[in-house]
Amino acid sequence: MRKLAAIALLPALLFAAAPARAHAFLDHAEPRVGSSVGSPPRLVSLWFTQNLEPAFSGAEVRDSAGARVDQGARVDPANRSLMRVSLRPLRPGSYKVHWRVLSVDTHTTEGSFSFQVGGP
């Protein structure tokens, strides 16, 4: 009987063994990851899978020569899973966005992606 009870409890123990740990990963962005846009955007918007800690989260945008073209990043106070990066006027070319964020679960994540601004 004990053996049967132990076998019956085994699935419950396996599924409850580890606590869930989540991180803030990039869900989507505008301009989209890897996209090509016809006209230069005024900002980059980044949506994450968790709320962010504004004081410890940021992003920057660089052109193909490595020069920064952003004017700073801010977490939206009304939607803390959204970060907006203001941009200087962009020329046609390739741009790389690098982000590093701290989520409310105290885990830091980072990543990058590129987008292209088309010519006339």
C-alpha cells in the first residue's frame, strides 16, 4: 500500500519540484527586429515579458560606424514592460539596438537586434 501511495505522489512532486523563475525578455519591438523601414523612426519601442526596474534598465542605438544615435531610454511609467528610446534624426543605413534590463524579479537580461532605414 505504501508503495502505491508513493507512486501516486511521484507526478505531483516532479511538477512542483522547482519554483518558476522568469526573466524580462524582449517580446517585440518597433521597428521590428531585423526589419527595414522606409522612413526614419523617431523612437524605438521595446516591449518586455515582465515589468522593468526603471533605474536599472536602459538601451542604446548605434549606427554602422558605432556612433550613438539615441537620446536616452525611458521605461514608460504607465506600462513598465515598455521602454522607449528617443532617436536623433537617422540617415539611411543599418542600426543596432542594445538593451540591458533589470526585471521586477531581480534578474538582469540583455540583448541586441538590428534594423535598417531605407534610402529614398
